[in-house]
Amino acid sequence: MTLPTFFTLLYWFSLTPPPLVPWIERALLIAFLFMLGVGVAARIVAMRKGWEKMKRRALVKVAWALIVLSLFGLLLILVEYERIYLLSMRAGFLLWVALLGWYVWSLYRFVYV
């Protein structure tokens, strides 16, 4: 029994991976641009004066997390589109997921702990 290509190490760590399927590439681009827009909008909303200090700080942290994650995701899409050797490895997406987990954990600690 063989694993699907998605679950193999060669898929994630190949130095010259095959290009992404065009509809997946477009969907990721739209998702990252949407995240960037939501992050900028959240940052603008956080500047309002009528909010409590802790709510404003939490919203600023969420906004910066969305902005950083979206810019990193757009960088991943750019290097994938340009087919840059070594940088277009799929491991970059694993790094993006790890960064997302770190942001979620730090936001959880800030809000609930």
C-alpha cells in the first residue's frame, strides 16, 4: 500500500516541486488577500477611542497576526509562481501552519490567561 503524494516527505521537501494546481493557487491568493484586508480593517477599527484598553490590545494583536500571516502567505505564493529554487518547497506552507499555531497559542494566552 502506498501513501498518497500529499503524505510523502518528497512532496513537502522536494527542491523542485511541481507547480500548484491553478485553482488552488488562485484560491490561496484570494484567501491571503482577504486575510490582509481583514487585518488592515481590524487595525483601523482598533484605533477607535471608545474601546477598553485590553480589547483594543487584543484586536491589535489579531490584526498584526493576520497581516503577518497574509504577507508570509503572499510571499509563498510569489516564490511558487516564480518557481524559485529551494524557496518554493512545500515546507514553506508547513512553516506557515506552524506560525499560525504559534499566533493562535499566543493570542489564547493573552486573552484567556
